[in-house]
Amino acid sequence: MIPFSPPRIDDKIIAEVTAALKSGWITTGPRTKKFEKELASFCGVENVICLNSATAGLEIMLRWFGVGPGDEVIIPAYTYSATANVVMHCGAKPVLVDAGNDFNIAIDQIAKAITKKTKVIMPVDIGGLPCNYNAIFDIINKPNIKSLFSPTNKKQEDLGRIMVLSDAAHSVGATYQNKKTGNWADASVFSFHAVKNLTTAEGGAIALCFPAPFNNEEIYKFLCIYTLHGQNKDALAKMQKGNWRYDIVEAGYKCNMTDLMAAIGLVELSRYESETLPKRKHICEAYQAYFKKFEWAELPTFYIDESNSISSFHLYQLRIRNISELQRDQILQKIFDKEVSVNVHFIPLPMLTYYKNAGYAMKDYPVTYDNYSREISLPVFYDLTDEMIAVVCKAVSESAMEVINSK
């Protein structure tokens, strides 16, 4: 069975994790701090804080900005539940916007979703393809949109507009306007979950890129405290001679990254541009070359010339033309029967029981549903060989044609 997306665990990873275990630092320590600095350098930003998940990062930034009951946060209907769940956790309302043909949020529908209650827009880089961030900022900086913004605290007053919080869970290493992920939004949140391009087993990070008058270094220092119960010293600081005494200065949260996680991340980051991205690009381009010959195959987008965008090649989201959701599911089953693992990204929010019960209706997001109903995600992982790619292509094409020809 060809798996869908196993992590790359080799001797380098094992050696670094073993070294971390032997060092005595298994919680937040020197490796986590080193990983933060190297991520910041990789992204081209000054400050990155590492956490235990991207979900935590998104929620922490909403809470830092003061998002709460009565507020609205604009998100795409086509995303994983975490994007919406964190808004709910804060007591705010997710306002869903339909997708475009590239799976990302439909830019032309954002403005009409903005109200006086809108505090944040959370675009999601689906599959690793950057959203059109220039267009998003053009919208929120229009005088009529800025005049709607109603700040309720000092941070919101200082920003003077809707905050752009990028859900960049898929797009580490992607580029937009010649800049890497982390530079596009006020804050960008990465995921290092086991199936992501760059993994730490679990984990996430926030890249800070707020404009003046904000000091991103000061925000970083605050977040270090806020994400460790509001404690003003972490374990590394407390281990210094005579430095045991600490204080709690915030009713904070507990979502710090550990050195065991950072150990994996340090190895993965060191070879990300030289090994990981080129291999994922090779796999995706091999799929493109194979499936372009079929009229029924709608290929995903990895490059956008107008915005100089290049994907991180996180997902290969193939769509089958002119089929129903049921037929897509039949194709999926036939592929599985041929010993190839595939997936679907994602079940749209309005189709999930919780959000359906909250009043969201799938009929209001037709492009999102159309994308989802015809989508099949193919395996993309480092150890996928050319021989395995050929097996995947054969299984998918045969399965698709079996269902299409039976209509």
C-alpha cells in the first residue's frame, strides 16, 4: 500500500532527537530558541515564536488582538475546522467567504463580508499556494472599509484597521512577490504537524510582521510569557544559578514547543530548500505532466505569474471534471482498492455538523462545494519514488475512467 503522507524519519532525525534526550532538555530550551531564530532567518522576519500547534498560534493571536464576543472574523468556507474553531473559542463569530477556483478565499467577496464588527481576516494558503495578500490589504486599507473599523483596545487603535492573520499551515517556504511566507500578513501561523512539509511531529509557529508603531520584538517577548501560563521566566531562564524566583504576570496559556519537537524541526529546516521542496516540486510536476493529457483532469495551480507566487507544493489537489460528489467517492474507493492512499482536502465547514447546526449552509458557498465535491489529494512525501508515482498515476487514471465510463 502506498501511503498518503508519512513523515521523513531518518538517522539524522533520530540522532538529533537522541542528542536532545541526552542533553536533559526535553521541554522548551536551547533547541527551541535556536529553531525560532533559524525560522525567522529563513522567513526573512525578525521574530518567530514556536508553539505546540498552529491552532494555538491562531487563537493566541486572536486573543492578543482582543478578539472576543460581538466580534467577527472573516475566514474561507474551504478550510480545516481549526481555522473556524479558534474564532469560536474566543467567543467571536466566523464569517465565511466562498472559495475561488484556486481553492483560496475569493478576493472579490471579501469586501461585502466586512462589517463594523470585523476585527480580523484569516486567509488560508490552501495546499501551499499563497493567497493574494496585496489585494486583501488593498481592500482593508480603502477609506470606506477603514472607516467601518471600530477599535476596542489600544492594539486595535494602533493598527487602525482589520488585522490580517495568515493561516499559513500549508505554505512554509512558499513565495509571494519574491518574499517567503511570514512577510505577507501582520502575523502568519505555520503548522509542523506530522503530515506537513516541515514537521516537528506536532507543533506550530507565529511569524510576526506588524508595521510601526508595533515592536515585533516586544510582541515576541510578551507572547513567550503569554504562552507559558503568564510566567515571566521559562525553564531555561529559571535554571540559571540563583534565578529560581518567578512571577505570573498574565493569566496565560500553556502551548510552548519542546526541545524534542524543535530537534526534529532543526534537521528538517536545514534541508528544507535543498531537499524537501525540490522533491515535492518534482512529485507535483510529475503528476502535472501525466494528468494534463486527460480532458477530465483539472490540474491544481502551483505558480501565479501576476503575483510572482510559487507554492510550497504541500498538496496535489486533482479535480475530476463533470462528476458528482458520489462519483468522486466511488473513484476514491477504487483507488484505495488498488493499494494507493489518497485523501480529500477539505470537507467544507458548512458540511460539518457543528457548523451546520450553527446556521451555516453549503448552498451559500457554491464554488467551495464544487471544488470539494470533485477533489482528490494524491500522495506527496519525500520518500515517494518515481516508480511509486507511476503506480499512483495509473491507479488514479484507471479509477477515474472506470467511474466516468460507467455514467
